[in-house]
Amino acid sequence: MRETLRRITIALAASAGISCSTTTTHTDTPGIVGTEPYPWLASDEPWLLLPEPDHTLENFIPGATPDYCFDRSKNPYTSVVDAHFHPRPFGGPPIEFTEMWEVLDRAGVRFVNYFGIGQILALDSGCTYYLDCPGVPALPSIKNDFSNGLDVANLKPENIHITLSMTFMDLANPEGVVETIELYDREFPEMFSWTGELNVVKQALLGNYHEPATLEDIDAWAPFMKLLAERDVPITLHADLGNNDNPTEFLPLLHHIAESYPDNKIVWAHMGLSKELTDMDPQAHVDMIKASMDQLPNVMIDLSWDVLYNEYHQWGDVYIPFINEYSDRVLPGTDFVAAGYKDPNQYVRELEVTSRVLAALDDEAFRRIALGQNYFDYLNLDYEAPPLCE
């Protein structure tokens, strides 16, 4: 199986024009990690060399495999949880879902949040990605959620636990959200137990008629936020922190949300970063995140999207101590969008890149984040992260 995965990822790298050199190391990259105990990190493309995971879903069932322990030196450091995954694109066909499940299984992902794309591109546009189609509306819809629900209802993967998420909410126009949740209850009883990713403000979508939520809009969320709190359903929010001209321009929105709805479980996606905010001082970013999390005890962060690594990875000596310290407030994720034009095995690359920081975490943080204990606790799931081998 490992050789099969290696062949398909090498083919993917070749098709993307990526070199397969193994001469460059990361040992001179501050705060990331050296080549011990992960020798494959000495490669420019470590996702090509990840070892085959030795765990199954059964290893996360308490008491089912009492002799199993997770060996960090032999298993990949990639997360077993993807709490931020989009099985369908903004437009056009998705990767066939059973094919995607095979890739997740081979990569050792045992738990995945099925986020719809709440903003669907106009069906008659022929567009698959919003940035390629400025001026084409990308508006909230129930389409993705219903498709995801039908896929999961019709054929469940054996070695993967899927959490379905509602992503239809228009946060700038929240009227009728409770009634639509009741529609989901009728059509998919007890199947949707997460909400999001929902856009509070996403600057990248402004060219596609995205309407950011205002303070007044947020106040009008009260009916559906009350319902989510009663059901203990988390909500993942894309809330841009700011931009290179004003790094914290939109921070008051996130604070207003968390302070207005203290009983809701709120996940702040991407640590607030975006392609519009790529040169914020890393220490200032961490200090701001710490201050926000200290003030807002109902907020978690997720580490999804490779923008975090691509723009800020050289500051591992700043971010890794922060993640270790706040390890009970962090969820992992890829933000992979399974568009049909992609090679499904591109997922492995994005999983490795977004998980690379996990290799440098201490054992407690690794077990909480990479092995899923935070995720299980957050959803009150009957699973448990396995112990680490001594």
C-alpha cells in the first residue's frame, strides 16, 4: 500500500512539475523541525515519503485495542482528523466521493468534517473557482449540503467517521435560518452535527457579490445561534482578521460574535489569516490570538489552509510554543476543496503541508490535535486518542 501511495503521489508531483530531489533539509528553518525523528522531512517533497499509517478506526474506540500505541517515530505526523474539508467545489463536478474516501483512508485520516461550499457559483456560469470568475455571483445555498447528505446516507466508508455540516446560512441575511434547519431535520434526521464553514467576512469573495456581516446582522443571528447552542453544535466561521493595510480591521466582528453568543462553540478558521494578510508581524499575530482566546473562552482556532505554512512557516519558533501552550483550543484541517479537475492524491500533499507543524509539537499537544482528542471532546464522540508509545 505504501508503494502504491508513493507511486501515485510521485505521478502527481511530476504532473505539477515538482522536483523529487531529496537533498534539501529543513534543519535550518527556524522552529519547524529537523530530520529526527522524521527522516522523510529531509526531502523537498516529504508527502512523497510518508510511511503507511498503522492505525485503523478501531484503534480510537476505547478499550477495543488495549495493546495499541501510536509510535511517532514510525507513523506519519499528519493528522488523523480533518476538521475542515470540502468534498465539493464552488462549481462543477466533485471528485467521486468513494475515490476520495480511498485517499483519506490511505493517508490515515479517520475523522473528517464534511463542509459544503456555502457559496455556490451560478450554475449557468460554467465556473469552478470563484477567483477565476470575477463578477459571477457565489451565493449561499443548500445544494452542497443536500448532496453531501445523500452521499453519506447512501454509502458509508468503513474506516472513516464523517461529520456532516450545514453551510447554507447567509450571515448577512439570517432571516429564515431556523426554518431551513428544520427542513434539514426532516430530510436528514440527526445527520448534521456541525455548522460551517460560514463567511463572516471573506475579502477574496467580494468580487463575487459576497456580503460581509455587520454588527447588526450578527445581533440578528440570535434565533439560530440559540438553537445551535441548545443542540451543542459547533460553528466554524471564516472571519478575516484584516489585510496588509489594516491587519486587525475586522477583529471586532469576531469579538462581537463570541461575546454575544457565549454559549456557542465557535471555531475561528485559519487563525484569521488570508491571502490579503500575508505580512503581519508573526509575534503580533500570536499576541493578538492569545489575547482574543483569553478574552473569548468559547473560541477555538483551526490550522487549516496551506496559507498558514506558505506565508508564516519560517516563524515556527513563534507559533509552535503558542500551539503547545493552547493545545486544548486547536483543531487541525486541510481546507482541501475536492474539485473534479484535481488529482485526488493532491490531498496528500495538502494534508502533509498543513500537518507539518504538528511534527514539532510536544506529545500532549500532538495527542490533542493530531490524534484528535480535542475533536472527540468537542463533539462528545465515543472515541479516544490512543496513547503514545514510550
